[in-house]
Amino acid sequence: MGMLVDGQWTDDDGKSRGSGGKFDHLPTSFRSVISADGLSGFEAESGRYYIYGSKTCPWAHRAIIFRHLKGLVDHVGLFKVVGGDKGYAVDPEGNHVVPGTVKKIKYLHEVYQLADQNYTGRVTVPTLWDSKNCTIVNNESSEIIMMLNSEFDAFGNGAYDYFPTELMDNIEEINDLVYHNVNNGVYKAGFSTSQEAYEEAYDGLFMAFDKMEEILSKQRYLAGDRMTGADWRAFPTLFRFDTVYHYAFKCNKKHLYQYPNLWNYTRELYQQPGIADWCWLEAAKLNYWTGPRVNATGTIPKGPEGIDFNEPHDRARFEKAA
């Protein structure tokens, strides 16, 4: 995949493979925050910040979704990157002008070099760029969505809080289960290089699916009776599961559609107003299946057929009686 080392692009894999054939994501490096009052050093302003994201990456997908959910499409910019020979490419022709600068670039790693000319680490999406200070604010998706949820309410939709205080214990418990076993779990299964590591990740994934199925048999959403950030953190992986992870990452115990509650729940999230406009399943499928680590032959599966996210769901059965 490659990374920057002392500000220079290399083909180094970033030591993402641990002992025993295990795979894990490296920690992100830029961890500043935007605040409504600016006391963090980064004040929430319309038109100042930009997300570098991807149609294919589930981590970027959650940030793109929150940008929509919070009514920030006209206030926080979005640049879509694609895979390239040196990591993500912003503009294959090299004509992308980084906001706040006159610098024309081709690759996302050049944005990281602008932020820190000696940066060592992965170049990932989402990346949140500040055009006023000409630096990266943050490249940790879980923190970016928290900022979008609460710090831009003066510009977007502040009427709905996806991380309400009274549900935070539930949300954090669900996030812990889902991150380790589902969001990251599919990667730990797909990129493991030992049978033991693969089976450990595989078992953890389907343990979590069983737990989520049980929770969703009793309540409408993962953290309670209202939609929260925990649901949208889970969604990008669930959305891709049957088309990509079930086969490409050898997560083939069951299809998502074989879990009645999880499948109906995923369809309900997809059918929220405007969400489908920010979901690109075919792009995700092509991205995973053209990667040599997943598919050495390069042939692209034609299926699966019959997966319809617009099929009516049954989650309204949990609506409280008036």
C-alpha cells in the first residue's frame, strides 16, 4: 500500500502485520479537533474545511455520510480520491489545487507533505484539511464524525444529535464491539496470513453479528430506540458485506441477508433520506477485487444478484404506540 517515511513516499507496508500472521490498522497521526468556539485552535467555519474521501473506503464513508446527515454539504467541502500507483490519487492529471494554497498536486500524500514535510505514516482517508492554516486537522474517522455532529450546528442541521449524552455508555459499548470485530474484523480476516489469525478474526466477526442480531430483535437501533452514531459507524461495513467481504475476505459463514434483523436494519439505514446518493457499492466492489492482495487473477465477480437495499424493511414494528 505504501506510506510516507520522513516526508518521502515509499512502498513500505507500514508494519501493519503483527505477529502470528495478524493484520491491524496502524493508528492515525493527526488528532486535532474543530470546536464551535475556536478554543481548540480550529474554529468551525463554513467553507474553511475539506474532507478528502473515497467512494470505496468504509472509514471515509462514515464521514461522508455524516457530512450529509448534518446538512453540511454546502459548508464542508469534499474531494473524492481514487487508488493510484503511489497511494490515493486526488487528480490523475496533477491539477488539483489544495485549498488555501497555490500548490497543484496529484496524490493525497502531497497534502500530508504540506501539513508536515517530515511526516512518517500512512496516508489515509478520510483526511480533514483546514484551508486557513493549510494543515491537516484530523485523519481519524471516529473523531471527524463527532466534530461534524456537534461543532458545525450554526451552519448545518443542529436539530438532531447522533451522540446524545444519555446514550453515550450504550454507544461506546456498541462501538467497541463493532469496531474490533466488524469494521476492523473483516480486514483482520481478509488480510491475515495464518490460519489461526484468520479463524480468530472470523469467529469474532460472526460473534458480533450474532450479538447485533440479538440486540436488533429487541430494539430498533443498536444503542436504543433512536438512531445514533453507533448505527452509522456500523453501516459502511454492513453495506459492503455481502458484495465484498463475504467472498473476497473469506467471511463466508453466513450472508448478511441471512440475519433477518440485521438485514432489515441495514436496509432502513440505506433508505434514510439522501443516503443512497452517498453510497457507491459498485465502486467499492471494483476497488477490492482489483487489489492483488485480494484477487491475484484480476477477474471481477459478476454477482451477487438479488441484493436490494430498497426492498421494504420491517423496522417500524418497533415504533412506540401513540
